[in-house]
Amino acid sequence: MKDLRFIDIWILAECNGSSINWKFDKVSPYLPSSLRTMRWQRFPFSSLPDTFQGENLVELDMEESNIVQLWEDGERKTFDLRVAPNLERLTIYKCYDFVELHMPAESLKLVYVSLSHSKLKTLHLGSTPNLETLILEDCNDLVELKIPDDSLKLQYLDLNHSKLKTLHLGSTPNLEMLILKGCNDLLELQMPAESPKLLYLELSHSKLTNLHLGNTPNLERLVLQSCNDLVEFQMPTESLKLQELYLDHSKLRTFDISLTPNLKWFKSFVFDKWSQPAEAGSLSNVCPLHCDNDSLKFQFLCFYKEDPASSFGNLERLISLGLCACTNLESFSRSICSLQCIKKLTLEGSITEAPRDLDQLECLEELTFSSTEIKHLPDSICKLKHLKSFKIKSCWLLEKLPKDIGRLESLETLILSDGSLLQDIPNNICKMKCINSFDLHGCIRVVELPEDIGCLEGLKELNIGGTGITRLPHSIFHLRGLRIVGSMRLIDTYGLVLKRRRTSDDDEIVWSNQQEAFVNQCITVSQVNSDRLIGSGEQEANATQLRW
């Protein structure tokens, strides 16, 4: 086998996890120096035999192996590429004991290098004029990487979860993807003046305080999630092809997206409630009398996907993020209601008035008001034919719901939690045939449910914990599979008779002839034959289930 040129040893999937015992007395006979390609998963030795010469080697792939160095004996104890001048592809993947790679001054033929999941601390590439792909994913100990000033053919660079503090890219005119996700120590990234082919850039969870992208005319996806220290971000003059932008949890105070006509996904433009105010684009209606006000009054979270054929520019109207208390609410309302293709809208913070013309949001499926100062909701909400989820959380000043709320014919979830001033639930909610979840938790002034609530045949969960409700309507016993969450102290009020109860950290409760056990103060009454339950009046329980 002295002329052997190709070795490919791969562990089949069905063998993974089972013990494999290699039967080799000596290594050297199996590795002739004529080898051009060697792919050996789980190579069992820490080094190649000292008789092996790598001058003919073009590809070396040692996945999930014990490899540490080239030779068992000899002067070079680290993995030294000087003995493989013709190497084009090097893969040392999940070789967890691999700690050092010595690169020659020149690796003229090297095209592909993957050293993921190694224990490398430093890597100096030397001259690699033909390198196209460099993958150092999950090299968690990597603190230093030196890239040539000119990496003219580099297309793909992945440094996920390294410990790099600085990265200077030099000239990389063909770079298409740069991934630095989870580089929690990264303080400085020096981009080249021009990256004409860059399509994807991810820098999530870095410690960057500023970022200057340079000229990136073809950038399509930019991810800067959880860059908590980012205070300055300079986009190129035009980002005509940018389609996806992720910017949550930064400290940005200003950001202009007016030059992104193809933006389709702008996710979680959310600023820390305690940080400085933020504005988006040039349309912010900040009161000139209070331009120094640094209290964040509005939080506006928008998930938006634009129809490319629409004449609507992009998200320039996503602007009310950190405005003064005397913000022009009419303009605020008009800005939101112009996002006609929006599907999910959350309004949070000291908003005193809901947008009036919400019925213009014809595609809206999810609407949430959270911790607002709204007292009344506009009747236009009742015209949202496609609304599936309506949540009003901790809006303590809200006094009543729109009288025609029952017109929300597609609504599946209605949450009215912690509405301390909310009193009445309109009877016409019983027209919501699609509703399956109704939450009134913490609405202490709500004392009764609509009598016809049993008409909600799809209702599966009802939460009345922390309300003033003291009785259940008769019609509710007609609902199959209903789960009710509430207070244990109301049990006697409903006239339900307890058959057995064990009080402990986990209560076990069984009702009537029901044989199931429920924990964490859950009570169930499901379909029983000839059992009778006493509510506010005596009635037969046909397929009723209650949980408290």
C-alpha cells in the first residue's frame, strides 16, 4: 500500500455511541507518504507516525479525533503545516485536545480551514492568499487571531463564541459572511473601508460600543442583538439591499433607517426602559420645549413585513420610541395606523390614548396594551376582523371595554389581567365563537360573568383568580373540557361538595365519583353519569370540567 493516495474512514450513524476498539499494533504501515487525501473520523492516536511525510497531502480531515501533533517523536511537537506545503483543505473538528497549530510563513495553496471546537488560544495565519473559508466556531479559548492585511479571496469567516477582544480584518473584498455571535469580550471591530460583497454580518452579544460598517452595498442581513454597550452605529449612506435588521437591547439613541427601501424584517427595535431615549429616522415628533427630557415615555414594539410592491417606503414611521409627555398623540396615532400590513402590535409605557383608527390595520392578528395609562379604548378595535389575540395587561386606569367587542369574530385569546378599575364584561363577548382562552386574573371589580357564557362552545380556559366573582352562570356547565382557574376559597360558594382532600405541599383533590387526582390546587369535575353537583341551583353535570 505504499502508493495509497486516499483514505476515508467514517463512523456510521448507527455505530455512534457504541464502543469502538481499534485493532492496530503499529500506525506507520497504514499511513504511506503517498497519501493525498486523508479523512479519518475518530482517529485514535494523538499524532501521526514519525515515518509519515506530508508533502503530497492535499486534504486532511480529522473529525472528533485525539490528534494533537504531527509526529510521535521529533522536534516539532505541535501540529506543524510546514511539512504539508501542498495542503488545500484542513479540518480539525471537535478535536478537544488540539491546542496549537503552527502555520508556515506561506501557505500558498490553502483554501479551507476549519478548527471548530478546539482549544486553540492563538492563531497566526501567515500568508494565505488563496484562503476562502476560515471556521473557528466555538473555539472558546481563542484570544488572538492574526489575519493577513490582504485576504483577497476570503469569503466566509466564522468566529462564534471566541474570546477575541479585537479583530482587524484588513482588505477582504470578497468577504460574504462574517459571524461573530457570542463573542462576549469583543470590544473593537475594524471593518475595511469597503466590503462590496458582504451579505451577512452577525455581532450578537458583543461589547462593542461603536460600529462603522464602511461601504457594504450588498448587505442583506445585520444582527446586533444584545449588544448592550452599543451607543454609536454608522450605516453606509445607502443600504439599498438590507432586508433584515436586528437591533434589540442596545443603547443607541439615534438611528436612521430612511435609506433602507428593501427592509422587510425589523425585529424588536426595543430599548432598555431605563436607558436614554431613542428615535428612529428623521420623522420623530419630539417636543422642542423638552428636547433634553431623558425619561422614556413610549415603548413601541413592531413586527412588520412589507409587501415589496407597496409604495410605503419601509419603517420610517416606526418612530414613537422615546418621546416627551407632550408628544402629539394625533401624529402618534396616525403613524402607527399607517402600518397597514402589520400583524403584531405591542404598545407599552405611559401612553395615555390608544391610536384611534386601529381598524386601518386590516392584517393585525395580535394586539397588546401593557402598563399603559389608557382609560378608554376606541370602538375601531371592534372592526379588526382578523384579530386572534387581544391582551390588556396591567392597564390600571382602563374602566371599560368597547361595547361592541363581540364583533371580534376571529378572536381566540382575550386577556384582561390586572385591570383594577375594569368593572363590566359586555354580554356580547358571548358572540365570540372562536375564543378558547379568557383571562380576567386580577380584575378585582369584576363581580360577574355574562349569563350566556355557555354559548362559547370553544372555550377551554377561564381564569377568574383575583376577581370579585362569587358565582358561576348556569350556562357554564354546558361547556365540555373547560378549565377554570381561581381561588380555593370560592369552592363552597359554588356549592361543590368535596369527596376527599389531602392538605400538603401538593393538594390532592377528588370530586364526587371522579377518580383522577390533581395537584397544585387543581380541581376537576369531568363527565359523570347520574352524579349531581350543587351550584347556585341544583343541576346535572353533563360533561363539565372545573379547575381552580
